[in-house]
Amino acid sequence: MTASQFSEALGGIHERYVSEAIGFRKKKRHWPKWMAAAACFAILFTLFTSLFNQPKETLPQYGAPPLIPADVTEITVTHLVAGQPVEYHFTGAELDSLRAWAGGLDYTLMDTPKEIWYGAEEYIFAYDGQTGSFSYIGASDTDWFLVIDGNWYVVSNPERPLPNIMDGHQWSPSE
């Protein structure tokens, strides 16, 4: 196209179209900025929730092994009251009841206590001839603890194991 043909073609355009073209401004779209901000927020939210919702260490509800494993067929419980021991042997239905009691305990990891409770009540559980698989220690009626592999746990819902069988052993000064 030559300059004269271009000039002639340009002269044939209606003035209204020319003024519209001169005043034309492209509309800005703000949604890409908002989408980027929303995506960043979603990534940060996911990151923080995953960091702060880590499973607690060695609690049964988070996949740690149960206190009394299913393959245990015999358990010996040594019940100590004020240093006076009495042993109980459990198999069968009584062992299942003991397993259900242990599975119902709620406990959380704690620091090793700095004090020793003299006269405390303790249950020492030994599986299939092993010694000291775990211990259940009562400092008072409401303060009970588990010791598993040397780690201390505070029990939030303390209950004596099989009280109809083991609570017959009460220490008295005449023993």
C-alpha cells in the first residue's frame, strides 16, 4: 500500500471511529493479583497447619503399640503397696479385661519427676516372663503415671486395673 492509498483510506474513516480509537483505554483486570494472593495464603495456611498438627509422641491413639500387645498370652502383675509386693498371673478372659483397661488409658509424655513418692502404689506389668514391660504408679487417688521404656507419662483418666481382683491387697502396718 502506498502513502496516497493509505491517506485516502484513512480519510474514508468516520470521525466517530477515530475519536473512539484515540480515547480507547484497555480495562485492567485485577483478578490475577487476587488469585495470586489467595494461592499464597492457601500455601501458607497448609504449611502452618501441617507444622502445628504433628502427631504426639508415642501415644496409642497416634499409632504407637498398645500397652499390652495382642500376641501376649500371659502377664504377671506385681502390685506394690508401700513396698509390700503381691503377684497376680493373668491369662484368657482376665488378660483380655486387663488389655481393655490398658487400652482405655489416656496419657501424655512428661518430664521425669524430680521427687520420689514413698508409700506410692505401683503395678509392674511383665509379659510372657519378661520383666518390667511397663509400670503404673499412683502417687495419690488422682495422680497416676505410666513408665514405659524409661519414659514417664501422666495419665489423665486414672483407674486401677481389675479392682475386683487386685484391690484385695491393701497394706497395713501389721504386715
